[in-house]
Amino acid sequence: MMAIQIHVTAMPRTILHLDLDAFFCAVEEQHDPALIGKPFAVGGQPDQRGVVASCSYAARTYGIHSAMPMARAVRLCRDLLIVPPHFDQYRAASEKVMQRLHNLTPLVEQISIDEAFLDVTMRREDGETLARRLQATIRQELGLPCSLGVATNKLVAKIANNVGKAGATRDAPPNAIHVVPPGQEAAFLAPMPARELWGVGPKTGEALARLGIRTIGDLAHWREIDLTQRFGKHGADLSKRSRGIDDSPVEPESETKSVSKEVTFSRDVRDGQALRRTLRQLSEEVGRKLRRDQLTGSTVKLKLRWEDFTTLTRQITLEQPTNHDDVIHGAALELFERNWTDGRPVRLIGVGVSSFREASQQLGLWEQTALSPEREKLEAALDDLRERFGSRIIRRGSDLMDEE
């Protein structure tokens, strides 16, 4: 009997990368049309070490960009208008955008408040047609500009979007769409600087430069085995990406992996009592969020950022999962006392909890909560009051004494 061989060729994927153009500024312009065409920045005040969260395209012509200290931005543009952020408005606008994306495909991976990947492979239309329709829908229905990259994978779609936006004029939203056809991934990436590739940070970039690798094309000419010998598994990943290969799926919104709260001080804090008080408040906010979501976690993390912007993170694993303020605070405080030197200035402090399971799961015989039923009832009552009247409605006496 003659054997019959069947060759199945996988259909190339169609991936869109969407990025809302100067999103915070676009939302602010909707609420205050007088800002349209003006150089303005969303962020904190320059005298309080504020930074630029977003800036209008008119401001960008002065060299202003996001993450720039606001004090420097004001020096670059004396007429710069500073607008305080309105995150509730940004979140509401983002949700409306994401609804439009889900109307197109269930395979939506939201990366941030203004950025997402979409897998539209199973749609009949080609990627460029879908991108143009989506861009027009968001513009017409929500009044927001956006740019899109279209390719066969997430890596190339993201870089395609960057290229499209970079090629637009700087004094207006780019509203760009850039398409990389199937089979052209490697050729598209080849002339770009190696740092454009995912996984090439400053240190890796320096190591590649020492090998004479400056473009993605240079990297693609190296054998995967040679890169693996020099960089381990990371080298194998870089080899594939340099040739435009990225099999990572578009992953729809997943379950919460961690809950954290942090605060950046307007001025560095050296006072241990103030830092410990902030630690207590952050622990209470994290605990309240966990209880609201019916989650318990067994890993508590502390985050500290020093005056030179270096960041330290430390974590501790509890014997049993918790969502109680005192337990979270006790673990965070232990980490703080181990890692903070008396008088050392702190720019940012944060508390987080991870390694979750649902709070409704029955505890084992040896996992009984350390808190009494009375304390649990008290926490529930406090949660209710804070949800209804704000987090400052109930405060510790020690906090009030510290403020006198």
C-alpha cells in the first residue's frame, strides 16, 4: 500500500499592537478643549519633584518627554501648562477602548492603560483593513487618537508600531498604521539598532557591542549555538527574535497575581517613625483590597527606593496565607527593619502580597487564622466604613499624635 504524506502548513497569525497616542493628554483635551494645540504636561508640580506622566505634541517640539522631571520641562518651555492627573477619567476612557477591542476579538491582551495586543487571525479581513477600521472606530466614537502595528507576531507588531509613530510629524498625534507582511519580519528588523529588540537592555547592549553586534541584522548573522554559549538561554531567545520569530501567544486578561500599594514622597524621608507609619497605612490598604477580592496570599514583599533612584525589593514567605492587616504589616515591618539604616533617605516605599488562593478555601487543621473572630469582625466593619467614607475616616491615634 502506498503511503500518503500530508503536509500541513500553519497559517501565519495576524497580530495587532494598539497604542493610544498621548493618551492622558488626549483625555484632558476632551475635558478642557482650551488645551488643544497648547504645550502642556500631565504630572506633578516642579517644586515637589514631579515628573512628566504625559505631554502634548506641542510640548514635545520643545524636547519634553514622559518621565522627564517637571522642573526640567518647565525650563525647556516657559509657557508650559501643568495639568494634574485625573486617573479616574483615564481608567474610564481606557475601559471604553478595551470594549471596542473585545468587540473585534476575544483574544485581547491589555499591557497597560493605553496599550494592548489583539490576535485577529480568525477574522476574514486582512490585518491592515481591521487596523484602519479599529482606528476609525476609536476616533469617531471616543474621540481618541491611536496608532497600530500589524504583523505575524507580538514582537514585530510592537516594533512596527514604534516605527510608524516615529515616522509621523511631532506636532500632532501620529495616528499611524504600519504593516509588516508575512515573511518580511527579518528584513524589517535587520537595519534597526539591537537595543530595539526585546531582551536587550543596557548591559546586554554593551555586551553585544563588544562583539561588534550593533544592529538586529548583525545579531541574526550569529549562530544560535554561539549566542547560547555566551548568554545562555537568553542568547537562544535573542537569536530567534533577531530573525523575527516570536511564538508568544496573545494572552487575555488573567487572574490577579499580586496586590501592592506604594507611595513616592515629594521629598526624601529620613524619619523612621514617618516611614513606619506609611508602612502601616500601605499594609492596611493591601489587606482591604485582598479582603474585597476574597484573596489570601503567603508572600509579602517590601519595596524601597533610595535617593539615588536605586530600588531594593525583599520578600518573606508566611507559614499560611493571609489577608489581615496586622500580619501583612508585621512581615513588611520585619523586612523594613532588616534593610533600612537609621536616617537613610527613602524616596519610595511599597508593600505587596502575592502567592494567592481564594479566601473562601477551607483552612486545614494546622492553618487556623491567628486572628480572633472579634478582630475579623472589626476589620470587616472598618472596611465597610472606609469604602463608604474614604480611607481617612478611621485613623489610628498614633497617626494623629504624629501629625500634631
